[in-house]
Amino acid sequence: MRTLIDFDDAPVFAVPTASGVREGVLLDGPQGWGEFSPPADADDALAARWLTAAMEPSTVG
């Protein structure tokens, strides 16, 4: 059983939107998938909160 998320092999995506492109990373963890896609103008503190939220479903379930 995996216990960690492998960030090096995480798939990166870019989806066109009406206002530009939304970029993100899919996180494959031991409990499933999470998605990390913070706003492009997010500072480090906000991006860290988005990353925490993305990791929860992939590690906790």
C-alpha cells in the first residue's frame, strides 16, 4: 500500500476556459485522487491552503 503522493509523476493538465487557461496537477494518493489548481495569482500562503485541500481526498479519503 502506498502511503505518500508521488509529486514527481503527478499528471499536469491545462484546460482552456472562457477567460484563459486553468492549469493544475492531479494527485494520485493511497485513498484516491485529488486536484490542485489554485488561481494563477495566488500567493504562497493561499496556494498552500489549496494544496492541503487537494491532498485530503487523496490521502484521508
